[in-house]
Amino acid sequence: MQDLTKGPVTKHMLRFAAFMAVTMLFQTLYFLADLYWVGRLGREAIAAVGLAGNWTFVVLALTQMLGVGTTTLISHAAGGKDRERVDFVFNQSLVMSAVVGVLFGVAAFSVRKQFANSIASDEMTAKLGIDYLTWFLPAMSLQFAGIAIGSALRGCGIIKPTMMIQVFSVVLNIVLAPVLIFGWGTHRPLGVAGAAIATFVALIVALVLLTGYLLRGASGIHFLPHHWKPDLKAWWSIAKIGLPAGGEFLVVSGYMILVYWIIRPFGSASQAGFGVGARLMQSMFLPVVAVAFAAAPIVGQNFGARQADRVRESFYSAATIASVVMLLLTVVCQIASPNLIRLFSHDPAVIEFGTDYLKIISWNFVAAGLAFTTSSIFQGIGNTLPPLLSSCSRLALFAIPAYVMSTLPGFHIRQVWYVSLVSVFVQAVINVILLQREFKRKLNFEALPAVAASAEFTAVSAVE
């Protein structure tokens, strides 16, 4: 295990973020390569993969629930040097993740047709969306167990093995995608379904490799079958921290679905333009996600070790790094948005919609980065409810005005992006205010008995 309670905080942050950034870079290449090849199939294919991608946010919500709770509890235990508790939480998280993954797969697969038909702008887009979801949803189900393993390793300060495995799986996905989409060598082109099958195969390989790494025993985390009997108290401890974090992604999913629904009357070109722009934006956010992933275990271990100054320092370090990166990306979007969209579609209407989206929405990059960063600090402390409340306020500030405007004469999609700007800025401000309040409440360790420093930490103290 890596001890993050000693040494320069910013050095830990940059080292962790660098490892995560490599993973995110290859993840970005996957997103862009997948979009590039699907883009060769036409605007309907782009729109279909984009709308199907809404399920990604649902999966992110559920895996965040499991992953954040696991990382937080394990980082607190690691900070307190309690290895027995680390193993207990990990094994309970693994079983919980497997159960949730199976339930998600069955439920989502059963409604995939109704989902695609309800938000697609035309019959062809809906058909392609169903083809993609048929393989994509089983692939997403596999992520749950992998997230449990990766989150446990991250809570212990172990990043490199997970990074290497993820990079390998992403490269495998990138290589397989065009082969299956266009039938290179096989002479059996599978279209959009081929992109989803490539993801399915890559995730199977990643899960096998992660399991093999743990079985080697080098991580200090162990599979212990006697801890596989569900412990509802431990499950609730994980869920109590993770549910609000997962709820944040459900809010994002609601935002995406609402946008697709509002722009539906403008046809597949608008949905494709938004789909390309949203994919590009998600790719650009990956550096901030890397910083956030680095910040949570650093804060968690130092919170478990009752080092208040290092917790505060972690926030200021993460916020500074994220803000600088997002400011640079804002400049890129203002200068090069048309060229970025043109990489994935030559359709003039798609380019116009996508460019408008990126140029306007990029003005909230710094605020969005700050919202991401503050959320990760809350995760490390173990109180994820405040970021959920700010996310809900963002959705309310966006959804009501956007819906009303969409019903008025002369409505233009550009108005939706401006409303989104305001809502994200408000969310960031609320997050910062709530975090400062949290620091005052939770970091006064001298006024608390040691055993009560973290309610979430002690919630799983009973180890079988």
C-alpha cells in the first residue's frame, strides 16, 4: 500500500494525476477513434451511438456509488493502518458490485428497444441504437466488478497496475473496433454493433487481468471467501457514501436525455452534432477527472490519519491544477471547434450544430472543473450529499427554463447552451461554499474523540 499521509501533497497529486492522465489519454483516444469509425457510417450512426451513450451515465452513476464508497472507506482504513478492515471492505464491495451489475444488465437490456424508440429522431437512428445497445449493455455490466477492484487499489494508493491494464484494454478496443465495424479481414461488417462488441471483448480481458494481478498478492488486498457473505451494514456504509456521488451522474444523465429530447424536432443532424460535441467535451474533461481521481484517496488517507492541514492543501492543489487545465482547453475550443467537429463528420449541418455547442459550452469549463474537484474532496472526507444537492440545483436551473424556451416560437438550440452555462456556474459556487462549511465541521479533529473522527470510517468496524 502507498502511504499518502507523508510527503508533499502536490507531488502526490501530480504523480497520481499523471498516472490517471495516461489512462485518460488512452480512454480519450478510444472515444475519438470509436467516434471516427462510427462517423464513417453516417449521421444516423453517430446519433445512435450518442443516444445509446446516455446509458454510460447511468452506469457511471451506479459504479460511482460503489467505487466512491469503496475508495473512501478503504482510504480511511489505509490511513488508519487497519489492513484487516481494508480486506473486509474490498470483499464486501466486490460481492455488492457483482449483484448490482447483474441487476443492471437484466433491467437495461429488457428496455433497450423502448428507450431507443422514445428519444431517437427517426426510425433508422432508433434501429441502429438498438443494435448498439444489444452488445453495449452487457459490456457495461462487466464494468461493475472491475470498478470494485480498481477503487480498492486506488484507496490504497496503488494506481500503476490498474493504469497499465486499462491502457492495454483500450488499445485492444481501438484495434478491434474498425475490424468488426467494417469487417476488415473477416468480410462480415457488423456496423455499429461491431463497435459495441469490441468494447465487450476489451472489458472481459481487462477484468481477467485485474483478477490475475490481485491473485499474485503484491497489492496487499486479498480475495477472502469468508468475507463474501453479504453484510448489510457494510453495504449500507458503502452505499451511504456512494449513493449521492452516483446521484450526481444520474443528474448528468437526466441532463443529457433532456437535451436529446428537446433537440429531437431538429432532426438527426442536431443530435449527431450534439453527440460529437458531447463526446469531445467528455474527452477534454478527462484531465480534470484524473485530478479528481487523484484527490479523493489523498484526502481520504489524510482524513483517516486526522491531518486537517493536508486535507485543505489537497483541495487547493487539485483546484489550481484543474482550473489551469480547463482554461487552456477553453481557449482550444474557442479557436478550433469547427476543425474538431470536422474530424468526425463532414456533414455541414452536423458541423454547425457541434461547433455552436462547443464554442458556447466551453465557457463553463473552469467552473465545471471546480465542481468536479470539490466533489472529489467531499468524497475523500466521506460526505457526498452536498455535491448531489448542488447538482440537483443545476438540473433544476437548467431543465425548467430549457423546457419552457423549447415551447416558444423562434426557439433556437443555442439558447439551451446559454442556460447550461449559468447552471454550471451556480453549481460550482454552491460546491465551494458547502466545502468550506464542511472543512469547519469535519476538520476540527482536536474537538473530536479519535474513534469518532469519521462516522463512515467506524461504520464497518465490525469485521467478521
